[in-house]
Amino acid sequence: MPLPSAYAPRLWIKISMSVLIVGSTALDSIKTPTSENPKLLGGSASHAAVAASFFGPVRLVGVVGDDFPKQYVKLYERHGIDLGGLQMLPGKTFHWSGEYELNMDNRRTLLTELGVFETFTPTLPKTHQSSPYVLLANIAPSLQSHVLDQMRRPKFIVADTMDLWLNIALKDLLALIKRVDAFVLNESEAHQLTEKNNMLHAAREIHKLGPKYVIIKKGHNGAMLSGPSGLFLAPAYPLDCVMDPTGAGDSFVGGMMGYLAATSGPVEKKMRRAMIYGSVVASFCCEGFGLTKTTKVKRRDIDKRVRELEKLIRF
Amino acid sequence: MPLPSAYAPRLWIKISMSVLIVGSTALDSIKTPTSENPKLLGGSASHAAVAASFFGPVRLVGVVGDDFPKQYVKLYERHGIDLGGLQMLPGKTFHWSGEYELNMDNRRTLLTELGVFETFTPTLPKTHQSSPYVLLANIAPSLQSHVLDQMRRPKFIVADTMDLWLNIALKDLLALIKRVDAFVLNESEAHQLTEKNNMLHAAREIHKLGPKYVIIKKGHNGAMLSGPSGLFLAPAYPLDCVMDPTGAGDSFVGGMMGYLAATSGPVEKKMRRAMIYGSVVASFCCEGFGLTKTTKVKRRDIDKRVRELEKLIRF
């Protein structure tokens, strides 16, 4: 597939490296106490790819059914996302339906229809195999590993996950964790994986499983990085109105990875700022259903919030 | 009562102003899954006074029974705390007993014996009535108001509270809130008081009740300030070992108020740094049962953690 037209004119092209993102591409139906939003564009890879696209070129690897709305293909394209690794198969697109309670913290899954996702095996086009930055967004760990098997010496690998894989595919997940540079999970997953209540202890246990960087997401309380230069506490941007937190974690890792790939210098030196950028993209994600707010955002809006966040923590 | 001997030699005496602290002075028996700690020095005023004492002179207002251990009087004195406002009455000292679960987040009260606290009316010595900084640590709001009634034009008033007063003395609490410059409470109390899930909304509602500054404590996730210059997010110092979080909130406001009183310049300019100092003193509090760790700390240990905290959030 040729590069989409929106891709060419962007300024980053000379300085930034490609991010390859594999994960789920889905239709999300999201219910809240005040509204219903059927079949929005969703999935970990969709959120992460759009988030990363603000910083540099993105290659999406995923699968959709033949019912996948054309408008969503156009949305990817508008964000300059390379769809050469997106398979379209006969059948239905993965459909997830969930409901949030009033406080937006508790989510209940109403329905999961795997569709074409059930038999999905990610196969990378030749061009994609040498992508320097690889984001294994939330998807079965065996598929995340399968993508890594096809890569040629990537520069930096990040993997995200969810509680489901801790429950049903722990062995696969542990095999994957060994192979990544950074592993991302939330507080309750870190507790489940390590049986530690204290997140410093949990991070230490996860380092023992392999990754140089451990990032523990804490929702509206930000995120914690444990890495070679010690700890970093990334704040979340305080939001006046949370419409829908679905995809916030994916936006966080996507924005982070996009920033890492788009800037020069060693990862260690730019990891903190990358997390802040991820945190800010995630904040926009929460302000609309699905990707509706994120896709309206410009890079300058992100930079503005990063500057605001800097002021919010200065003392 | 004359100034205790430990008071005189401290260096701050020329530059810092007195903090008057009223609150509970108690004996705390604290059970955790791994230990029992009977009759430690506790109470909101004890924690806040020791925390504030690292920065400048403190005047404690409270009541104890004739069973109050001499060693605890000496502990106050070692911290240069002026005990001229501490009444000793015939009867038993307020005794609280509680139990923590393994994750240190859930606390259960096992026993509350009010003792001499039942009939306590704080009466301020003449010398105390012109204290410039007043910290109304957690105690019945009617008593907090009674202290304010006796003050002569204090410069800055902070009040802390707890869920109990929201449940049984809301009217008194609302009358008090009107009269203070800063009101401090935790997330669940802010939710209970305002019926808002979003803490930005909750802070806005609390401003309407009177205070210029609203500080919402978030335990190990730090604290949020809402004030004339907007928001500030104060991180908590990440702890490797939480022994006993009892008194952490009191230590936070005590440290904050101690710093405010000890430094020159307008409150607005020093509020953020004051919260960071409070947060650091609270971190030490959590590392030992009751005041056992806090009383071993030196000012240089606090300054060191403040510098560390600065590095932990820098990006």
C-alpha cells in the first residue's frame, strides 16, 4: 500500500523514525450514565497509533472485517498512519461494548465479539520489519511475541497489556516480558503480577522479569517510571470533564512512543518528557468518546498542555 | 508554664513566627497485620506540632489526662513545643485504637475512649491569642471555632477535618469553613461534602463555602492545591516501607504550616513549597509507628527529601 497522501507534507519526515504499532483495531460501543455511543473507532492500536501520529510516522499492524467503516480508514489516513500492515478479512470487525459508572472509574464489559480477530495472525510487510521503534499495544501476548519474531533488531520495544492476559495467558506474557525494553501496566495489574501492594516493590519484581524500564499507570493519578536513572513521577493533566476514559492508557503509550521515535538522543534522556507527552495525549482522549476529541487535537494543543503541566508541578 | 529549655537555643527564633496548633492529643494503639503498638503518642495536634517544630516555634493547645506519660511531655519539649496551652486534667487521656489491613489503605477503629477530651474546651493563654499562624488540626469544628473566637487578627488560618465531623457536625463545620483561609480534607471527604466525583469540581464548590485555598489530600498520590494562582499538584514522596500512616495527614498540614510561618514573603508565593515540605514530613511519619520515626528526623533529612522530590518530578 502506498503512503497515504496526508503523510508526505508533514515536517517530521527528516528527523523522526517510524513507530510500528500492533494491537487491536475495534469498534467500541460505549455506554455511560448519560449517553450511548455505538461503534466508535476503538482498539488499543487505533488509540496508540493516532496518539503517536502527532509526533512522527506510524505503521499500524492489525486486522479489521469487511464491515469496517470507510470513514475510519480515512481517519487513519488523515493522521498519516501507514496502513500497509492492516489486514482486511471477510467477516466482522472486533466489537467491544462496555458501560461506565458515574465516577468513570468502574467499567463493565457488556459484550465482546471477536470476529476476524479470532484467527488473526499479524504478518509484517517487509518494509515494516526494520522499524526502529516497536509498540506492542494491548493484544494477546503470543501475538505480541509473534510480531517481535518478525522484526530485525529494533532499537526500542515497549509492551502494554491488560488483566485478561494475566488471567488466561500468563506464561505467554512472561515469555514476552523478557524480550522488551519497557513494560507498561496499571497498578492493579502490577499487584496481580507481583503480589506486591507497594508499587516500588512491584516495579523491582518486574525488572527481574527482564525489562529495563517499568511504567506503572495510575489513571488520573499519573504514572510512575522505574528505570536506570531511578524513579520518575509523571502527573496526569487534571481534567474538568472526563467523557470516556476508554483508550487513555493506549493513548499514553502511543504518545510516549511517538515522542521517543520523533526526537534524537538516547532513550534514557528523553523518557521522562516522552511520558509527559503520553500523559497529555491521554488527557485529550478522555475528553471525548472514543477518538472524537483526540482526532480534533493539533500538535500545538499538546505542546500547550505540556507547558501547563510543567507549571502545575513547579514549586 | 515557662518555655521549655529545648526552645531557647534554636536558630529560627529571630526570623520565624509562631504557629498555634489546636487539635487532639491522644494515646494511639495501632495494630497492623504484623505488630501491635500500644499507647503511642498520637492525636492530630501531636503529629502536626512535631511536624511544624522542624521549621519554627510551635504553641500546642490541647488536653491530656493525669495518666499522660511524662516521656511524651519530654518529647514535646525536645521539639521546642510551647506547652503553655496544654491542659492537664484529672482523668484519662483520649485513647484511640485502630487496625490496618495489609495494604495500609483500609483502617478500622477498634476503640475510642474520649476521657478528658469529652469536656475539653480550649482556652488560650493571653500570649497565644496573637499567634500569627493558626492551624486548626482535626478536632470537633465547634472547638476549632472556639479557638478562633479567642484569636486577635491572625495572619493565616488553616483548618483540617475528618469524615466524622461531616457526619455528625456538618453545620458547625460549614460555619467554621467560612472563617478560614485554607481548608484541608481528603478526596472522600471532599466527595462527601460536595457530592462531586471530580476533584476540580469539588474544590470549586468548597471555595464557594469561603476558603481562598482548598487542599485535597490524596494519600500516597500526593495532594492538590486550588488557590488564587490556580492549581498545584504536590507529589507524595514514594516510600519503600509504610509502617503506619496514622497521623500522615496531620504531619502534612503541620509541616506545611510550620514552613509558612518560618519563611518570609506572601503566603501565595510560598504555598507550593510549603505543601512539598508538608508532604515530606508526612512521608517520614509513615515510616514508623506513631511519631517514632518523625521524632528521629533532622531538618537536613527533610531538606534532602525535598531535593529528591524535586528530581523525581523534573522532566
